[in-house]
Amino acid sequence: MKITILGSGDAFGTGGRFNTCLHVETAEGRLLLDCGSSSMVALNRAGIARNTLSTLLFTHFHGDHFGALPAFLLDAQFVSRRKDELLIAGPEGVEQRTMQALETDFPGASGNAWRFPIRFLEVTPERPAVLAGCGVTAFPMVHDARAGPCQGYRLEAGGKIFAFSGDTAWTPALVPLAAGADALLVECYSWNTSLANHLDYATLAAQRAQLGSRRIILTHMGATMLAHEEELPEERAFDGMVLAL
Ligand SMILES: [Zn+2]
Ligand SMILES: [Zn+2]
């Protein structure tokens, strides 16, 4: 499994980083895990041909994780001229949220006669799935119920496990999410200010011993985290980082 972190930023592009977008490649296929607002720029910059992606999988419905979906669909229709089915997977409500986002960004577009089949799939903690050759298990995260259900995912392929928190405050569900993973990519938005909907480094450091993953990589860092980045022992994500698991 090869993961390229196309976007490692927070919601605001702090530090010039792109919004969350991960390109996941297995022996059987490719998917994007989150596709935040700036992701069409990130995909173009990385030279990723959109038609090679079978699946888009979302952690939750905030713009910095979900916001480029309308542009991705219109690109598929008018620019990339996609033929193959596109699978759009995510928490409960993913189809309705997609139609809402399309109507907001490009009024009328939800009624498009698409040149390619679109299939929606709800992946929930009770309903795991196999997407682009990855076994995908969802874990409930604690972030913002208005933009969710918010989920983290464990992806398993080729005997390797990649875990991603999406956005979340500290929750005990991070423990089984991380257990035995080859790599955990975990959000760490703030330095030492405890927040109701995001992790801060002080909390993560205090809980870290419970996270049984081989590697821990911090992402979604805000301004206070980036100011302290150089002094941390943990790996930190950056745009273009490749995890070869
Ligand atoms: Zn976010
Ligand atoms: Zn969010």
C-alpha cells in the first residue's frame, strides 16, 4: 500500500498547505481518502489522472475534507471525460450531502446526465467495505455532528494497515483505530489549547502510549502546532509525503 499525502493542511491553508487529501494505491486500485476544497489544485500539481481513481472515500462533510467533490465530478464530466463508474463512499448521508454540495457550488449540476455511472456507498462502523482493494473499517470520531457522522478509517491491503483519524478530539475509539497499524496518521490541530472538536499536542502526547501503531504521523496542523513543529519527536506530514507500507 502506497499513500501519498497530497494535502496535509488544516481548514485554512495554514502554512501554505493544501486541505486534506490522501492518494491511496494498492495492487488492485486507487482511491482518494478525503478531497478537501483545494484538492483539484493538489491533484493537478501531483499529476494524478483522475480517471485512474475508482473511489472517493470521505471522513466527514466539512469543506476542507469534502469540498472539492463538486469540481471533481464536473472535471470527470467535462474535462477528464470519465467512462468508468465512480464510487463515492463515506458516512451515512453521503449521497444527499453530495447533491447539496453540487447544488451549492454549481447550481443545477445535481441534475446532470452524467457520462459515467456514480454509485454511493455508506461505510459505517457496522458496515465495513472493500474499496479499491482495501478492506475499510470505520471508527466513530468526535468532531462535529453537523458535518458527520465523523469517522476515522483503518485501511488494510497486502498485509499492511494504515489508520487515519480524520478530524477528532481525543476519543477512546482512537485506540482500536491505531492498534497494530503500520502507520497512524492523526490530526493534531493545536499545540496546547484543549478543544472540543480537535486534538492538541499536549493531549495526544499524554495519551500516546495507548496508540499501538508502528508509526505516528501528525497532520492537519494549525498555526500554533506549526510554530512548534521542529521540536517534536513525532513524524509530521507534509504535502507530497509518501508512506510506502
Ligand atoms: Zn479538517
Ligand atoms: Zn472537520
